[in-house]
Amino acid sequence: MNTLDAAFWNNRYLQQQTGWDLGAPSAPLTHYTEQFADKSAEVLIPGCGNAYEAAQLLQQGFQNITLLDVSSVLTAELQQRFRHTPIHIVNEDFFQHNGRYDLILEQTFFCALDPSLRKPYVQQMARLLKPGGQLVGVLFNRQFEGGPPFGGSKEEYVQLFTTELTVKKMELCTNSIPARQGTELFFIAIKSAASHLP
């Protein structure tokens, strides 16, 4: 199954089959962005879901926020929810997206992709990041039966991400929600300032 199939994700939202939804911003990401000094940074949240992190970013003073999701059902709802804000909402396949970002937040998007798309995911992230830009997020440190979600391990992720980016941090989350305690890794991966990727 192609997990970037819009009809599949539209149906999940229409049927409210959103078991991954925390109902609140991710604590590890909130903690990180609170300390992120440049509030004028261009921020992307791919596979944004209900985008609780975007509302949190607005409260923290960020203004240049782009939300990206393949589900038109979801993005139509987000257009209404954020209509009085500067947030830019894009209904598009992540792998077709063009842009240049200082900060990309990863929250349950990577784990929704079929593992065959992981290398293209990292390549696309490297293309979307400005030199010196950061990909920051949370990954599952466990395996699942079937999927999505799809899991993995720290060693696997480090090997994958270092093909295009520099992994600055990859460690167990200390502030996961109780149901995910001990099963999440917080990571920071940086695009080299000297990178010549197009």
C-alpha cells in the first residue's frame, strides 16, 4: 500500500481513525522550540495531522509556519482552524513539495511512511533544508506488527540520516507521554552549511 495515498488518509480522518493523535503538542518538540532563538525562522511541519505544534509555535512567537499534508479533508479543516493566522497550509505530497526551511519538525510522519520510502524521505529533507537548517523530531524506538505505524531503532536511524545529514542528537525522550515512555527517540539532524545539494 502506498502510505502517501490521499484517499487512504482522507478516509482515516473521515472515520476518525487517528490513534496516533496525542490531542496536544508533542512535549519534546515544545521543549525544543521554546529554546529556539530565531522566531523568524521558516518552519515546515510535514504530514502535519491536526497540527497542535503549529498552534504552540504561534504562541511562542513563530510567524513563518508551513503545514503540509496529503489529506485534503484535513487541510480544508486546518484552513478553517487557522484562517486568522499567518500559517500557510499546503495540500500536497511531501515528495513533490518545494521550499527552503530553517527548521522542519518531525512528529509521527516518518513512522507513517512505508520503510521503502525512508531513504527518499531523508533525501527530500536534505533538499528542503537550508544550509545549516535543522530537522528535529521524535521517532519510535520499537517495532510494530504491520503498519502504519512503522518502527525502528537508534542504530538504524543514525545510519539512515547520516547519508545526507549530520546527526547532532539521537537519544531516548525523557518527556514522552506515559503511553510512549521509553519507546521514543528525540533527534536533531543538521544540513551542513557547506552542502551543495540543489
